[in-house]
Amino acid sequence: MTAPNDQANPTRADASPLSANYPELVGKVAVVTGAGRGMGAVFTTELARRGVHVVAGDLTGAPEIADQVNGDLADGGRVLGHRADVTDPADHDGLLHAALDEFGRVDFWINNAGIFPQAEFTEIPPEQITSTYQVNVNGVVYGAQTAARHMRANGGGAIVNMASVAGVRVRVTRAAYNSSKAAVRHLTSCMAVELGPDNIRVNAIAPGFIDTEMTRWVREDPEALDRALTTVPLRRVGAPIEVFGALQFLLSDSARYITGAVIPVDGGSQHI
């Protein structure tokens, strides 16, 4: 893997493996929503690689991710794929019961599922507002409620929500998305305060410009890439594994006195 400061391509994402090791995570159980592709698939794969058992929930793709990870790993955690619509509270309960039936416990809940719509503000249709908030906000609330009810009765746990740099910076034509992620940031604070006495930690991760399918069109257009990187002080694209690094830390005992935090993984772009 070429280093991120390689002279031939200094803007590429650094996808080199992470060396951080948290042995206390081995044998723990996580639920990951939106696990069928993208960042959720990375979270599922990397958690399993580190010995965490995962229930991977999504409308599509979850069984395939489970089969792939279970087939690739000779040891480590096991993955159970489970269909779930995060806009339905009953489906979150289904994820919980699947985890308990298969693994006997739930330690972590990662509210990762989200959608990324686009429209000029005056042209945003009602259905876009509804669907964006149902997935990006309601889905987080329902997942956290299910997790918290279980964790409250079982000694605590950790919840991680997926926010975004868009929650603090305006992205033109993304008003529905921006505002939904701002809501996730504040919800994270609300949850942390209310659930802290039950030994439930709630934090969020706010990714910026990350090397995913969602950003491929920018990376394939040199002019668009140059414009995008002027808003990133580190002047390169982030890699999904770097977002996972924040997640792994937040789930670990190294973060056991951290709650209500929103960790930016954005190369510093929230400050521009």
C-alpha cells in the first residue's frame, strides 16, 4: 500500500492496517445496522477480525456479508446476517433477539444505517424529508432505545451513532441530510446524559470525505477532487479503516470514561 504522502498521489486515502489492539473486545457482541455495504460492512468485517461477534442488520446484503466474513476468517468473531428496516422499531427488537439467541449477550450497538439524498432546498420533496428523518434520525432513536432497554437491565454497554461533518458544516443541496446529522449529534448528547447513570456510554463518529462508493464521483473527477480537498486541512481523502479506528476506540475500555463525545474523522474539515 502506497503511503498517503507518496509523491505520485499525495491525496489518496491511507488504507493501511491499524495496529491498535484492544484484547478486551474479544468475545463481545455487537449489533451493526446498515451492515450490508459501505461503512457498515467495514465495521462488521473489522470487528469480527478482532474477535467480536456481530449481528449485521440491513434491508439487503446482510446475509452475504455474514457469509463472506465467516468464510474468510479461520478464527475471530462470527457474523449473523439479519434483515432489518431501521425505520421499524420491531426490527430493532428482532436484531436484539437474534443476538441473544445466537450469542447470548449484547455489549455494543452501532447505529450506522443512513441515506444521503440531494436536492436544492426549494425543490426538496416532502417524501425526501420524511425518508431522511425516518432512517437517519428515527432509526438512531429506535436502535438506541432497544439497546438501552437491554443494557440497562444487564449492567451497561456502549452505543455509537454515526453523525457526519455535515452536521456542523453546510453542504449545498444536502439540507435534509445536513439537518438529520445535526439531530444525531444532539441526540447523542441527550442519550449520554440520560443513560449515563445506567453505565451506558453513548458517543458518535462524524466522518468527513471518506473513500466510499458515495464519494467515487468526486474522486474520479480531478477538478472536483481538487476543490473538495481545499476543505480538508490534511489534503487527502480518508479511508473507511480510519473511521473504524475511532469506532474501535470508543468501544474499548480505553474510552470507558468517555460519553457524549462526537469524534470527527474528517482530516480537520469541520474547522474550515
